[in-house]
Amino acid sequence: MSTRAVQPRDFIRQIVADDLAAGKYQRIITRFPPEPNGYLHIGHAKSICLNFGIAQEFGGVCNLRFDDTNPIKEEQEYVDAIMADVRWLGFDWEDRLFFASDYFQQMYEYALHLIKTGKAYVCSLSPEEIREYRGTLTEPGKESPYRNRPVEENLELFQRMKAGEFPDGAHVLRAKIDMASGNLNLRDPVLYRILHARHHRTGDTWCIYPLYDFAHPLSDALEGITHSLCTLEFEDHRPLYDWVLENCPVPCRPRQYEFARLNLSYTVLSKRKLVQLVQEGHVSGWDDPRLPTLSGMRRRGYPPAAIRRFCDLIGVGKRENVVDVALLEYCVREELNRTAPRVMAVLRPLKVVLTNYPEGQVEELEAINNPEDPAAGTRPVPFSRVLYLERDDFLEQPPKKFYRLAPGREVRLRYAYFIRCEEVVKHPGTGEIVELRCTYDPATKGGQAPDGRKVKATLHWVSAAHAVPAEVRLYDRLFAAPEPGAATGNFLDDLNPGSLEVLTTCWVEPSLTRAAPGEIYQFERLGYFCVDRDSREGRLVFNRTATLKDVWAKLQQAQQQEA
Ligand code: ATP
Ligand code: MG
């Protein structure tokens, strides 16, 4: 079946489909153009899924191009991290890895062409003066006194700028367009500036650097990009994008299309803010599991398939909106529910001694690895006289709807037996409960009583002698407000002080002894947990990926009931 027969999912795919149908292009070429000045975040994932997705669906290709035109903020570390993240998300640029800096010579020649054709000039106003002369949305700008420099003088000055004869800020190269334009981007925009800075790839070869609005259309044209997709804030730049391509002798004419960027509730996606969170130590690094960076989400245990699914669900449109972060969490749970093996772990242990279970006896009980996936099979879990249960699963004075363990009450242990609480042992000094003494009913092996009696709760547990010690890091949202900074203007004011809780006395079942970093499990009744890279032999460290509570599904249900 041809993909073209299917109704395109969004306005950009519609444009691509129409262009192909009209024979405008033989092959679609898109690009993902990150600036290597930070790590990728979930907003970039939207752009990656769109650009690579369109190429895949329409039999085209997508380039990875680093937009590395600002040497001051860019680093090799970011280049490496971005490549790793795009691959992890599941996309492949094959041999099409490009850098805007590879085109510096070509761009310089295009600039010379503009000068020679009277379309660009060297301006020697200071940066402040340039700003003053630009005018405002309601007032036209003023022409620079340097605007009518003769071509020869412009050529000579521009070459001397390149040769390093002037300090930063002494001159710039500007396009000669229209200082009275209603679009400020067309008021003789700066194309090149002097920057005596070492570039992470070109070293000291250049001391003039092209600006985004000049470099981007030219890079697109040099790569034969057909559809140049960017976010809405570039809509007003499109006339300049087109001007550059019209006035430079480029090999082809890419078109720019804009879509709404992703905004997420309880999250900041501005690179400037993310850099600040990392550099000021509000988080542990770029891959802190609370960050919306792709490396943070990977460490948190978010599967790439869940992120791709999320990007599919939110779609691509022209209207700015804020997506509920619960939708992303829903996608994560959906994916992990299908794929994550179930195991038992106890986060806040309470010791339980089965007084009638023989000392030294160990039984291997059979546990189901994934009820959603019969092919996942079963595993043995050891059971013995001393167990750990979750502290929350016992209450000495249970309120009405508490059905779990309480004095004199019987519950089921998952995959094991019914047990009854006979005695509560307390610390003589503090009164804290330190141990429960229980009995088990050997006739209830496998969790059923032959006499048909019922229990109202099934609890998870681990065998104390066999369990592996673990640290578990419980994450909550990094920000406590849906729109961080909305109230005070400073997003840091909304940092959630409870976004990380570390539990250091946890136990997990022994099947996890050799669990490797990156593996994700469902701890029965507790949530999804991912093995962290801080794990060491004999001491595992887990990040909580998600709880089991699905806020999104509940919201949907409530809405359906209302309707
Ligand atoms: P900067 O403020 O540094 O320009 P940026 O977020 O635009 O930050 P880039 O590296 O320039 O970062 O982004 C690469 C690509 O990802 C661009 O095409 C950009 O439009 C897209 N992108 C960035 N943020 C989002 C977002 N929140 N939603 C969708 N696309 C985004
Ligand atoms: Mg950008």
C-alpha cells in the first residue's frame, strides 16, 4: 500500500504529499538542525520525530546538521551528546552528518556576491547605535550613514574583517533591504559579525561568523533541503530566509514552514533555563532524571518508543498550546506495562517472622514475569522464615477501608501463602514497630485456601536472607507549578523542594542481582523502576520511572462520564 493514499496527519505532511503529487520534488530532504549549546530535550524530540518521520514516511532522507555558528556557547560535549540522543530516540542520519561550519567558506563567498551586487554593506555603527537606528514596530528605522559605501570599500573592509584587522564589534556586514519595512527582520539585518573566538571545529581559521538568518537558508540550500521545518517564532524571519535565497546564487530553493513548538506543563524547555538549572546545581547534571532532557529521560527509564508515541499523539499544528505532562507519563506507562518484567521489591521494609515456618527451609516459588506477555515466562522466587514486607502495608489500628495486614488479620503473600499477624514487636525505648510475628497456613500454597476462605489483600514481599540491598530514588516533578515562574516571574521560585527522595534501606528479590544499568522493571504494586548507572556489585541503585497511578487515564474516564 502506498503511504500517499493515506490522509496526511498534519498540515506539513499535507504540503509534502501535495508537493510530491505535483511532481515538485523527486525526493524529500529534511534536516534536524540543533545548535550544540546544550542537551536535547523533549521539545527537540518533537522536531526530530517530525523531520525524520516525514523522511521515512515519504521515502526521503533527513540530515543531522549542527548549526554551529556561535563559537562562544558551543562545545564538542554537546555535539556528542546530541548524536547519542538522536540515535537513542531511534533515528539514523546514516552518512549525512553536517555542520554549518563546513560551509563557512561558501557562505563567505555568498556574502562577497551580495556586496558586489550592491545587496550588502559594511556598517561601522556600534551595536547600540544599530539597535537605535532599527526603529520599533510603530516607527520606521533610520538608514545607517554607512549604507551607501561604495562596493569597492565594502569589499576591502569585509576582507580586512576576515583577516582579523578589527576588534569585535568594530564593523558588521548588513543586508541592504529596507529600513522602513514593517518587518523588523528586513531592516538591514546583520549577516556577519566579528568574533575573535576559537571555534570547536574550525579553530582560529575564522574571526567573522555568519548569523543564523544568513547561515540557515544557505545551509539548507547547499544540502538540497526541500522542506525546512522550524518553530513558529521564525515565521517573521521567513521573508529574510527567502531574501537570502533569492539574492545568492544557490543551487536550489528550499521552503520554510513553521509549526507550534512543544510546551509541557510543570516543565521548562528553554535551553537557557536548562543550562541555568545544571550550572547552578539545582539538578545533578544534564542527565538528572528530573530534567526534560532526552538524556535525563533515558536515565529515568523513559523508553524511546514512549517518547515517539507521545510525539505522535500531540501532533503538529500552528497553534501554541501547553501539553499536559500527564500525557507523556501515560505514554511511558503504556509502553512499560507491555514490556517491563515484574519483580518484587520492598522500599520501606518491615521485618516479618513466620513463627511456624521451619528454620533453614527455603522454597522456590514460581512467579509470573509479565502477565501482559505470556512469552515472558516465569521465574523462581525464594521464600523462607524471615521476610520483609512494606511498612505501609501494616497498620496496628486499621481504619475502615484498610484491608491490608493488621493484628489478627489474614492476608495473601503474592505467589506464596496466607499469613496471619499474631504479634507486634516494638522497640522498648521508642515504641516503634520493629517486627511482626506471623503464622502461615501451609495449605494455602499458591495463594488459594482449600476451604474457600477469602482474604482482601495480596501483598508483595522479599525473603530477608536472599534479598539484595538497594537504594531507590523517588522522583516527583521538578516544578510544583503547572507554568513555572508564572506567579513571580522567576521559574526557580517554583522548584519543587520534594522532587527527590532517596530511600537507602530497600530490598529487591535476588533475580535482580545482576541487573544492568538501563534495565526497567515493574516493582509489583509500586511502580516502574530503572537500574541507575550508579549501581555497584552488591548494591543496586534504582530510579523510579513512574508510579502505577495513571492520572491521564483517570482524566479521560472522568471526561467520558461527563459527556
Ligand atoms: P535556542 O534558544 O538555543 O535557539 P532551541 O530550543 O531553538 O534553542 P535549537 O538547537 O536551535 O534549540 O533547536 C533545534 C531544532 O529543534 C530547531 O529546529 C527548533 O525549532 C526545534 N525545537 C526546539 N525547541 C522545540 C520545542 N519546544 N518544540 C518543537 N521543536 C523545538
Ligand atoms: Mg534555535
